[in-house]
Amino acid sequence: MTNAPNKTQLTMTKIIIGIVIGITIAAGAYLFFSGRIAKAGPNGGDVIPLDNGKTHAELLTNSDTGEAMVHTWDKDLRVPNPIKSEPISVGSGNDRVDLLPYPMNTDPPGLCSRFYGQAEWIRGGRIQQGWIHHPSGESQHRKFAWNRCWNAGRSNGAMWTNMGQHRHGGMNGMGTGSGRMGHE
């Protein structure tokens, strides 16, 4: 007498394997097509495509101070790609901060490749998913996972120092609203 599985057991095994494979494929497709998997940028931050992929925004955050910075890059992530000098909104759920333009010396007039702001809700590094929005190019928020921005912000400490007078003192305290910062 053999202990070979019967037809019902084989059929059930095939069904279970099929379900597992289907769920795995569906989850992978959802993550891929929803834009939630961000790749690393030149500074190690999370990269989110803007303007139909012509520009890529790289987010870096400082969980100790609640600072956030976005650098904009070309599609190959090799050279800065200045965009219209309008605030970039970054948020998670209902929380948001407007990162104001702080042009680099190489940015043409009216364009900017660096944006900066602070908000209390960014402190602590607990955000896992969020969105980004720039008024030119797209009318909807681009969603992504905040995976790398925390470590990238920590390892690029000089970026925060380079913001000089704009750090901490640009707002009256650490706001929880729009996070707008004054600049000169």
C-alpha cells in the first residue's frame, strides 16, 4: 500500500499554490504601478518622478529637527534640473509642509533645483508613506514610500548646515501648519 496523495489533495495543493502566486504578482504590480517604491537619488534620498518623468524630485529629511529638502534632477539623476520657483508641497495624510525655493548659484532666474522647509510633524522619522506636489506639470499628488529620506538626511548633515540662516529661525518656532519659512 502506498501513501501517495489522492486527486483531491493534489487539486487543493495546486489551488493553494496558484492563489499564493496570484497574490504575490498582484502585490508586486500594485507596488510597481502605484509609484510607492522609490529609488535612491544622488544624495541617497527617495526619488519621485515629476512632470511625467522629465524631472525627478529627491527628498531628504532630518528627523531631529523636522527639516525637509528636495533637490530636482534630470531623468538620469546626473545633473540638477531646475524647475519653476514655486513651493513644493510634501505631506503625509493631512499633514503638509510647503518647501520654499532656495535656488543654487547655478540655477537660472525664475527656476530652482533646491527646496527647503520645516514642520513639527516630520520630527521623529515616523512617516512611512507620503505625497509630493509641485504646481507646474501635475495636478495631483504623487504618492511614494518614505524609505531612504531619513537615513539620507542623517548622512548628509552638511546640507542642513548649508541652509544657514534659513534653518530654524525662518519661522516663528516649529510650525505644524503649512511649514512656510521666510527667506531673504
